[in-house]
Amino acid sequence: MMKKEIRIGNTAIGGGQPIRIQSMTNTDTADVEATAAQICALEAAGCEIIRVAAYNIDSARCIGKLKERCNIPIVADVHFDYKIALAAIEAGADKVRINPGNIGDAAKIRMVADAAKNAGIPIRVGANTGSLGKQYWGMEKSEALVQSALENVRCLEQAGFDNIVIALKASDVAASVRAYRKMDALVDYPLHLGITEAGAYDSSIVKSAMGIGALLLDGIGDTVRVSITGDPLQEIRAAKEILQCAGRRTFSPEIIACPTCGRTRIQLERLYHQVKALTADIPQYLKIAVMGCVVNGPGEARDADIGIAGGDGIGIVFKKGKPIAKVPEAQLLETFEKELREMLDKDPA
């Protein structure tokens, strides 16, 4: 279901907008210099919306100082105290993430909703399996996430607020996917995708690619955050890869390579990494093939814009499946780079 467009600072999600990449700082928000430096690094890597922890009034007020130093929208992550949410909004937050269920009674929720409405900013609500109310214990996990999130949405709607983004977070990939699919059919609010508590990079990239990727292939999702224990810059790289593999956005060349077999007579893994390093800074989409067999390589990768296929001490460079040069293995990378540069010069991004 196409979701309505929601503006977050100088960007937007939903309404057919590109799926935006998010991350969250892991610096102390009150350390403005360190947090601003991390936000700028994330922005340079491709982050489009950043969330910071507003854990008390002072940290919430730092959002104003961060906005003076940063260009991308800043989301305040608030729990338990409505006064922190009000301080973050007053400081200029572009969006607030709250759980109405732990913010307080209806009067406090209305105060936050009214402040966000007056500021013209959205509120992100949702559910997390780690913080479901007792009334949802024992319920099937995905249904519990959906019903809990809808309860939060109703709290805001009853306060006259409908500038809402919804998230449904679980470390259980299958439950998360089921929950988002159910929610997608029920609301027209944009959906923030993610698999929470996914672990360090090696674990998170698998869980996130499965969960977020499955939903993207369904046409579900308006913004994504890949949760990784560690450097948030890794989250941006992973999000880009997932979005590009799902065919939802393109950022850089895609390199395909065969898995090697008994016919391989070339150092294919080394060649793959050499091509990857050579093309890392190209800011446009190309399909590049690195194949281990001269006989089958061009045929299997005929849709590649350009590629290499290795042989026994020799190799070929091909474009769109047609060989254009046959050279000794030692000259293969150099020839590939020459042909690639000529192709880019003729058809720059």
C-alpha cells in the first residue's frame, strides 16, 4: 500500500519518495562535538536521517546545537518522560520517537502531540518485543507487535495527531516480517523497517538482509535502519547494499562473480578484490562481472555492462557478453581498467 508522505526536516518518506537510510549515533548526545562529528561522518557515508538519544532534558536541548553543525534531519529518541520530548521539540528536533505507552497519561501524550503539531514535525511510534505490555504476553509475536503499535497510534490519533511513522521491531526475523506485512495492509502511515538487536556486523547483515530484504521485495517500507552492534558507519554500508540488491535504490557498481570450480585457472578471488577496489569510488550503478571461465563467463554474464573472464594464463574483457580484448593474465586488470574508463568517459553519470 502506498503510504502518505511525511516530511522530516529537509527530506521526506512515503508517498513514492526514495527509501531513506537511517542510523543512530552511539556517542553521548551531550558531547556535542563528538556527536556532531559522528553525524557528519554518517552523512558523508550516505545517511539521510539520524537519531540521537535524548535521555534527559540537557541532552534534548543539545539537539539545537547539533542542528547548527549538521545538515541531515535529527530525530530525538525519547522514553518515559514527556518533558524530555517537549524539550527536544523546543530545541528543533525534526522528528520525535516515543512510545506513548511509557510517556504517561492521555494529558501528557496530548501535550507532546500538540507540541509536535505546532512544530510541524512527525512522531515515530511502534512496538518492540522487548517492551510489550503484559496484555500482549502470550499472544503470537507478530500479532502482539501489530496490536501494541496500533494502540500507540490510537493514543496519538485521539490526541488529534496523525503525522505518524510506525516501526515494529523484533530480533526474531520471521516475526518482524509477519508484523510488517500485517501492518502494511492496515494503515497508510509510512513504515520504518528494521530488525532490532541483530548483533555485530556478521550476524546483523544476515538478519537484516533477510528481514528488511524480504519486505523490500514485497514493496513494503519507506525508511530503513540496519541495527549493528558497533560502528554505525557499517549500518549505512549495509543499508545501501540491501536496498540495491532489492532493486529499490542504486548507489554504486554491482560486482557479480562466479563461485569458482574445477575449471578455474585464474586467481579469481584476488581478481575480484582488485576489481572491487578499482571501482569502489564510482558513484553510479554498473553491473560488473568477474568470471573464472573464458568459455562460460561472457554467456553467463551477458547482461553485465563490462566484465572479465579468466582462462589458463589468459583472460578476456567483455562488454554486454561480447569479448573486446584477449590478453595475458598479467595484463587483464590493466586492460579492464582502460576499457572501463573509456566506457565511463563516453557515458558519465
